Amino acid sequence: EPEVTQTPSHQVTQMGQEVILRCVPISNHLYFYWYRQILGQKVEFLVSFYNNEISEKSEIFDDQFSVERPDGSNFTLKIRSTKLEDSAMYFCASTLTTGFNSPLHFGNGTRLTVT
Amino acid sequence: KNQVEQSPQSLIILEGKNCTLQCNYTVSPFSNLRWYKQDTGRGPVSLTIMTFSENTKSNGRYTATLDADTKQSSLHITASQLSDSASYICVVSALSGYALNFGKGTSLLVTP
């Protein structure tokens, strides 16, 4: 069964550095998402992306965050200047449609540790 | 504010037993409710999706119910297996927007 893949599985970076988290969504999917999960807390929505533009973003997704689909297969999340509180598991997800019965397929996440 | 509350926070049961997890939500206007299973260190995996017109849906040993009037859902697991040990997350979507509203999950441990 096709799956969403994310790389790297674990990223350690120093505060203030830029990081890029990479995702390859399922090939025929059209809608892409980033979520994050701080350790011990619930999954939080960051951003949704469709037709090469952001369709919705949360309060968490401030000017330090950006997303890109550079080549038609990869979907990236960039954090320009990481903060300690950015440490979390970041999940990429994709779906074929936003219809009622369209499940969201998640990758296994990238654990970001900011030191 | 859209909220999703789950109970219990954690649960331990013996292998072979049944259990029921609860979800209450205040998301409005309601679109659909999903139950996900999240193994430790992995991404959530969809178990069921229900719209307002559905009040029960099964996926193998998992049966979800939905009462859109009281804004409550439950996930019933029958004949539990050790591999059912995971976090079970209730996720509610509003009609407007793409964002999903996640509950904190119920951590289930199935012991031999």
C-alpha cells in the first residue's frame, strides 16, 4: 500500500538554525498537510496546501515557517530560525480529496530536537 | 472554540477483553469524526470516518458510534490483542476549513 514517507526520522539542530523537513506524499494525492505533536501533547494542525498554495494555516504557523512543493513530489516544511519550543514530532499527511470519506494518510514523522 | 475531549486518559486491560473509549466534542459546524490509532513513534493511522448521518461504523474488531445530537462518539474494541496497545485519537473536522481538531488521545495498554 502506498505510504507517506518523511526524512529525516530525527533531526537535531541548534537554536537559531534553519531546518528543512522533507515529505513525499502519496503520488496521486492532491492535498498536503503538516502537523506537529509536542511530546505528551495532542497533535496540532500547522498548515494545509493545495494547488501549490497554502489553503489554511494555524496560529502556530507564523513567519518563521514556510512550505514548498518544489518538484511535484516533495513537500517541505522550513523553519527559518528554530526555537527551543519548536522541538516536537512533525507529521506530514496527504489525502486525495477533502471529501467526507477521504482518510488522511500520515507519515511516521520527523522528530525535531532543538538544543 | 473547537474542542475534542477524550476519556479515559489511559486504560489497561487484559488480552481478550473488550473496552470502550469515549470522545466528546464541541466542533461546529460538524463535518465528520475520525478515530485514529497511533503506535508509539509512528504516525496516526485511520480506523474509521463517520459523517453526521452515520451512527455506527465498524472496521474489524473496532466499532465506532456517533451521536451528533449529544456530540459524543465512542470506539469499542472487541477481543483485544496485545497489538492493540497504542494511543487512540478522536479527530473532528468542521465543515469550514481543512484543519482537523485532535483530541489528546486515550493510551491503551493490553497486557497478557
